[in-house]
Amino acid sequence: MKRILIIEDDKDIIELVRYNLANEGFQVNAAFDGSSGLSSLKKSPPDLLLLDLMLPKLSGLDICREVRRDDSLNRLPILMLTARGEEADRVVGLEMGADDYVTKPFSAPELLARARAALRRNARREDGTSALVFGPLRIDLARREARGPDGQIHMTPLEYRVLECLARQAGLIVRQEQLIREVWGPDRLDDSRSLRVCVKNLRSKLESDPRRPRYLVTEVGLGYRLRTDEPGKAAQS
């Protein structure tokens, strides 16, 4: 049974989430403020975190930042709960490492779909290829991690998923719409800003000069491409 922790100060929202997700077979725990929520997730890490941004004692952004700094928690998928009109906060949340968001008021089917998608993206992928190598960059598909010249590259689950989608088609242009569909789902095709935020974060971790990317390049008007030393080819091991 997958365990979900919701950190939210609105008790009505917590009860709505608890009722609907529990009916779908999830175990749902709750915290009503940021401080107790962070303590709870560190004591017993869930499979998914539902996180309100505006919280007493400790903000959702602070929690997100703390989770991504913790090696034992940084792969935890985070689904933000945001109010309408908080686009700037959503962008900051994505920059801090959140994976996706649901805008209040949300329906039970929408929340369930986003939760399942986040869990599915974070599920361990198994296939016949163990790793892809692009110059100094090595992407381990089984372990869901990447390493560069300075060692392991710490990424959020969302950042890894974007990188993996590009790596599986290395050297080729991956259209923006395809990336959004595979990473966020078909209902977010108009959310190109979240993709740009994620690519910006990835470049800060992958590139020696993010302003002049060598590997993760933009194909203007089309999408993105993970450039290899030999275009269109990647070493496999």
C-alpha cells in the first residue's frame, strides 16, 4: 500500500483528500503545519508528499528546499497544492524541486490522476539497457541517477524524468509537447513554463556554463535535444 503524506492547514481539504485517496487504496497521513509535517516525513518518509505552499510555522517552499537537500529524501515526489492566481509561487515551487501541482479547488479525479502520475513517474524502471553515456555524463536507468565529472548529480524525480526522456532519444530533437506529455501528462500540454523551469534547473546541474549549454540544447520553436559527442549516438553499457 502506497503511503501519502499531506501537509495542509485547511482541515476540510485534508479530510477531502484523506477520504478520496483512502477509497482508492492509499494510506494517508496528515500534518497541519510545516514544522510537524517536516518532522513526520523525516521520521517516516512517504511514497508521495502533497504539500501546501502557505503553511504556518514553516512554509511549503522551505520544506521543499529541505527535502531536496536531504540525500535520504531527495527522490521523494512532491505534488504542490496551490490556489488560483499563485503562478509565481508555483514557478518558485518548481524551482525548489516540486514535481507537479494541483490548483485549488480541485476535483477528486484530478487529484487522484496527478497523484498516480507522480507515483508512476517515480517507479523504478527496468529494461535491457542499464546505462547511457554521453561524454562525461552517465545516466544509470536502473538506479535512476546521473553522474558527471564531479560525481553524482542530485536531481529531483521530475528533473530525472525529463533527462531520461531526452537521453532515450539522444541526438534527436524531442518536441516540447512530447516532453510535457510524457513527464506531466496530456492535460498539461499548455504548461510550457514548467518545462522551461525544469530545463533551467537541469542545466545548472549538468552544464559547466548553463548560459551556453553544451549538452542540453534548445531547438528554437521545436523543443530540446541532448547532444552527444557523436550526434545521434550514445554509448550503452
